[in-house]
Amino acid sequence: MVPFDFYPRTRIVFGPGAIAQLGALAGELGARRALVVSDRGVVQAG
């Protein structure tokens, strides 16, 4: 196995109403578009 160092810079925003922050968070990153991925299980989980 080849040695490596993996240090992802990831921000996770979680909790009720988190989706309402999407526009502001995307703006902070300079993004103009966002891709939101969901499925039936996520919807059923609430």
C-alpha cells in the first residue's frame, strides 16, 4: 500500500432548517449553483 495523507476540508451543516442556509453558504463559497442529492429514504427519515 502506498502511504498517503488525506486531509479533506469539509464543512457539514446539519439539523432542522439547515437547508434554509444553503443560499448564504453557497454565496460564502462564491458558488452560483448547488447540487442537492436526496432519495426516498432521506425524505422518509424526515
